[in-house]
Amino acid sequence: MEASLGALLASPTEPPSPDRELVIRARGGDRSAFEALHDRYARVVHGVLLAKVPPGIASDLVQDTFVAVLERLGGLRDEGAFGGWVLAIARNLATDWHRSSRKVVALDEVPERGAEPRPTAEAEQVLAAIRALPETYAVPLTLRLVEGLTGPEIAERLGMTPGSVRVNLHKGMKRLREELGVADE
């Protein structure tokens, strides 16, 4: 009995990662597993990118992120760390975009047929205010307000506790209201 207690104390069990099996299968060429990972993280990646770059660029960088994921999946050491890894790739791509190109897109350009709808001026103002916040607040706010994820979904995808997400959302909303000049309700 003491040996089994010692073994339990020596190797604490972590809850299994929901991504581990999908990553293993995707590495083996299972397209449906890769699609499941994409479906699970695409909105989160988009939200992280929206907190850093303009909407049109964010959509392009989501695709670039998953192309990079597909190319580099064999190099991921810990299959259970997929979420943090994919978000790091997205953040790095956003940083690279800021370093390499400061392209200005005229707001009066007509979008192509089938293109994503352009945000309104008010939405652009809110997104700009969110991007001005520290990343600690900008990412959860974007995931909640733009991507529509719940607090527990944000916590799971970002590897945070639900309590931390609640605090960051609360403080982020307060800072966003200040940034936009909106009175607290």
C-alpha cells in the first residue's frame, strides 16, 4: 500500500488533454482529426489575431496559422500543449505582419462578392480600443465579444482558469468602457 501511495505522490495525474488524441491522429495523416483541431481553434485563433491586427488581415492570418500548423505538427513535442502552441504561432504571425507591412486599406473600397462583411465604423472603433488594451484583456474580450465564446470555452482554449477569465473580462470591460468614454452601468 505504501508503494502505491508513493507512486501516486511521485506522479500526479493531469486531466487528459482533449487535443492529444486529435494531434496524434493528425500527425498520422488523419484529415478529419486535423479538421477537428481546426474547428476547435479557428475562432480562438481569429480572436487572438483580431486583438492584434485589422479584421481583413486577421482572416488571412488564420489561414496562414493553420498552414503553419500543418507544416510544423511533426515538431510539436507535447501533444497536450497544442492550444498554446497554435496560439503562439498566431501571435508570431501577427508580430511578423506588424514588422513587415503596414499596408493601409481605404475604407471606401468595395468588397469582392462573397467577401466577409466590412465592420461598421463603430465596430472598427471598438476593435481599435480593444487592440489598445493589454493583451491580457484584449484577447479574452475579443473571444467573448467578437467570437462569441463563453467564459469556460475561453478558459479551456487559452489554458486559463475560469476565474482568471472572469476577472480579465471584468477588468477588460471596465478599461474598454474608459477607453471608449462610456459610463459604467
